[in-house]
Amino acid sequence: MDPRIDLIIENLREVFDPEIPVNIYDLGLIYSVDVEDDDAKILMTLTAPNCPAADMILADVEYMSKKVEGIEGCQVELTFEPAWEKSMMSEEARLELGFM
């Protein structure tokens, strides 16, 4: 596994949906992170298809991915299959939001 993937994930833990006080990685919005040559490839979703902060979140994902040394580009693919649900959150996120 490319060690830059862990660095990208670390950076994605600094991206938040402005309405939810948990980062997008622990929310379970990131389905996969891959690196091919100098490009990051992120497959992700949003908590809702009509999320008003979608553009900002996607821009933040690209920016934080490209902060990793050796990553020149970032392709973010947005999907709603499978649809996001609360069970996708990390245990820490569920505790933070009072779901446990």
C-alpha cells in the first residue's frame, strides 16, 4: 500500500461538514482512497444528496489530498451507492454524536 494513502486519510480527518461536529472520514463519507502515480483518487458520498455544503466539502477533500507531498492531482468521485447511513460512522463518531 502506498504510504501516502495514510497521509491523505490523516488530512481528510481535518475536513468537516459544517453542520456536523465530526470529520468526514469518521462519519464514514469516504469509501476509498487510492493513489496512482501522483494522483489521489477518492470515492466518497455525502450525508444527503442535496447537502448545501457539497461544493465546499469536495473542494476541501481535493485541497487536503493535494497537501500530501508527491500528490499533484486529486479526482473526487461522488456516489450515493450505497447510500450513507449512521452505521457507517466510526465508533468514536457515534459516541461524539450520542448514537451509542
